[in-house]
Amino acid sequence: MLTPLVFVLAAAGITLAIPKAVAVPAPQANEGAANTVTHTVTFENWNGNSWGPNPDLPGLYDSLYWSNIRYGDFHYQSGLCAGVCPASFPAIATWDSSTQPASISSNYGGSQVQSYALESFWWGCESSKNVTTPSGGVWAPPTPANCTLTVEGYKDTAEQIPGSATHPDVKAVFEYAPELGINSHTSAPNAPMALVTLPGDFSGLKTVTFTASVPQPPFLTAGEYFLDNVTFTTTTGLVPPSYAP
């Protein structure tokens, strides 16, 4: 039955439009989720690339900026490795006592990475002593050595100044005790790297620093430190709202 108002409108030839229900599209499942990517850097493709004034220094590499870290390449099989052997052949990343701390950071010009989580890596240490050769030269044979590695994570870009009074948000200390073997070609000592898995609080970071040390009795001249197969997950922001058509 028509109401009086509807009857009057109908008599006047006016059509009353009744709005239809509008279905609101449901948001996609990933709306508001962090855009994350997990990387495992094996360093095998550093060779032949220049990342700055020194081609051995990586700089920007695989979404992060690597500082005080050089490229190393072992051109032989694992059984012939002298010193610390890579977790995956042939390449590794390396730094020494004179260039500490080594660091990995998402804080660089044009970076789209808001933060990252450091998950795991392989590492090892060498020490060396000077040996005078028959020709009068000096050779420092690498020897896998016990050492300590301090890993510090910073969540605030203002805390990334080495040597400043700021303190890391997270910190972990690891010990390397090499399982010594022998290079079957040169009889030099060698040892595999050790795997480190970081605790879950190494997340939401801007920068991670690496500082290592080997015992320094008088006959030792330097420490050399190595990384390989570094796994981290970067966060590049939020997925914008998106609706199904």
C-alpha cells in the first residue's frame, strides 16, 4: 500500500528512486603489512664490480651499505683452503684490526629500507706473524685463531656514530674456536667458519657493527676477520591500501 506522500508523488508523475545497497570491497589480506624481503649474501658476485674508489670496498650492496669491509676471493677448492675457509666458495667479506668497526647500515642517501633484522652469518678469524723469507722479504702466513666478536645493533640513526657516547640497542658476543685442519697442498693450517644465529631482538635495526679481537702476544702482528652467507630481512615500508575490484 502506498503511503500518502508516495501517492502524491506518483500522481504527479515523479518517480521515487530507492537507493540500492552498495557492497564495500574487503581489503586485501596484506593491507598494512610490512613489505619484507629476506636476503642471503654469499658475496660471490662482488668480483669485477666497483662500489666506490676502491673496487674491494662494497659500499651499497644488496639493499644495505657495507662499511670498512673488503672483498676476498679464494680461487681454490675447500680442501686447499689456507687459513679460514669460506662457508660458500669462493668469496668472503673481510676486515682487519685497522679498519674496525665494520658495519652494515640501511642509513644512506636514497635508501628505501626502513629497518632490517640480522638473522645469521658465518664468521672466522685469523692471526699472522711476520716470517722473513730466504730472499729477505716478509711473509705473514694466515693462521686460524681463537677470537671474540662483538655485534652491536642500533635502531636510531643518531646512535650510529662510531666512538660516540651512545649505546647499542642490542648486543651479543661470540667466540670463535677454530677446528684446525691442514691444507693438503701447502700443509698450511686451515679451519671452517662458525655459524652464528642471532636472537630475535636483532630486528628493527638501522645499523649493525662488528668488532673482533684476537690475542696479541708479541709475535702476532694483526687480526683478520671474515663474514660469509649473511642472512637478513629488510623492511621497506607498509603496503598501501588496496581493494579488490
